[in-house]
Amino acid sequence: MTKMNQIYIQDCISGMQELEAESIDLAFADPPFNIGYEYDQYEDRLESEQYLDWCKLWLSEVVRLLKPDGTFWLAIGDEYAAELKVMMQRELGLTCRSWVIWYYTFGVNCKNKFSRSHAHLFYMVKDSKQFTFNADDPAIRIPSARQLVYGDKRANPKGRLPDDTWILRPQDIPESFQGEEDTWYFPRINGTFKERQGWHGCQMPEQLLGRIIRACSHPDEVVLDPFSGSGTTLAVAKKLQRQFVGFELSEEYGARARQRLAEIEPGQPLDGAENPLVSAPATKNGKRLEDRQGKTATSKRATPRKNTQT
């Protein structure tokens, strides 16, 4: 059997075929979306049928590898979300427990349609009645309105589970997204973020993977990522004391992800803010373009001109 706690530089389909059936507790995949992204070693411009056929090949291997009570999470864009959900349910026998919408601002700017500001996260299980979901883990629960707003004695002291909408920039509308509400806050990895690796353009937030791994696996269980990329899934698995195995087609990405993993010790805290309302500045205190222009104009008027008269 392939050794655990490694990233293997090879095609994920051939790599997963070398793994023992029913050996994986949790799999997370953030595959190419087939939207023309410039990857190091992968052509992201396949014909639709070719792309879906390829997805069925690697998804079939994921299903084969999942234990009978195993869980799979898929991150995907709009273009193929519906097709892949139907494929996973009807052709591969998985059950969808949640269709999560991961919302963020500063998304893809579009000229001829509404700008994209979300991705899809499908939470699938192999057995609809037997699976891992750590509902009582305090790390994934939030205070309820009964606790913080109404002072209701009937409130569960453990709080409540979040909703299936995850908000990534709540500071713009703090009156609508408070800590007691059932939304999930995870900042998208931008260029100025400390946790950004800088060498891979599609990096997931550690806090997002942390919620998934905490909820759907136990310490020492095995987490699989067929498309390791920047190594975030495996990094979070290691921090949360899970075993892991990943595959990456690019030698450069794989080497950098291996270096990232080598610098991590089990038990380390996850990068990124658990509550962006605390860490992110409110936009009402930000600088506006018209304010800057007005200040510049005032500055010019206030500067005395040099006297050129004799």
C-alpha cells in the first residue's frame, strides 16, 4: 500500500489506483474547473464531454477508496456543478448531505453578466445512514440566537450548527452577519494574507478545510486530496493530527507543498482568522476615491505659488 503522510508527484488517477480499496476516511477535492486557468502541468480547456469523462474516472477512484462510512467533499464552480452532482448521485451512488454555497466578495469580475462571488461545496457520503459528522465538536458550533439575543433557558449550551451558507466578507454588512447567526466566515486567500503561499493561484483557506476535517473525520484517520496544489488540505490534516495522502501533477507545486508540510508540527493552530469580524477593518472607515481627489485638490489650492514677479 502507498505510504501515508506523503504527496506523490503523479497523475491522481494512476496514483489512487495504487491505493487499497476502502482505505480513506475523508476525501476533499478542488479539481480544475475547466475554465481556462493557466496551470503548471495541466490543460484546463477540455471539451465538455471530455472533461466530464475525466471527472468520472477520478471520482470513481475516490468512491472506491472511501471506507463504507467515508465522506467526500467536492469544491467546484458554476460551469459543471449540476452535472457533477447528478453524476455523483446517480452514477457513483453517493448521497448529498449538504450543498454549501461558499460566498466571497472580490471574486471574478464579469463584463456581461453578474460578477461571480461564490463556489459550490458538495458534502457527499458513501452510506446515507453510516457516516462521521462530529456535530458536538465545539470548534464547528456557534452560539445560537436563543443564547445571545433572547436569553432563552431552552437554549442548548453547546450552541448550534452553522448554516450551509459561508460568508467570507461580513465586515461590509456587520448588522446582518453577527456571530450568533448561522453563517460561516472564511476570508478568501488574497495576496496580502499572511497564509498565502504565493506560488499557487488557487489556494483554499485553512479555516475552511479545518471545519470540514474536524466535522467529518477523527484524529489519526486518513484524509485524501487528489489535487494537492498548494497543499492546504494536507497541511490542515497534519495540524489536526490526521493521516494524509495527496497527489500532484506538477513537480514544482509538489516540491513546494512538501516543504510547507515539513515546517508543520501536529497540533499547530490553523492559519487565518476564525472570526473575520474581529480581524478585518470595517469599510466605513476606509478611504474613498472622491475623498482622495478632494484632498488632492485642496492641497493644491493651499500651496502658495512661487512669486515670479520682479
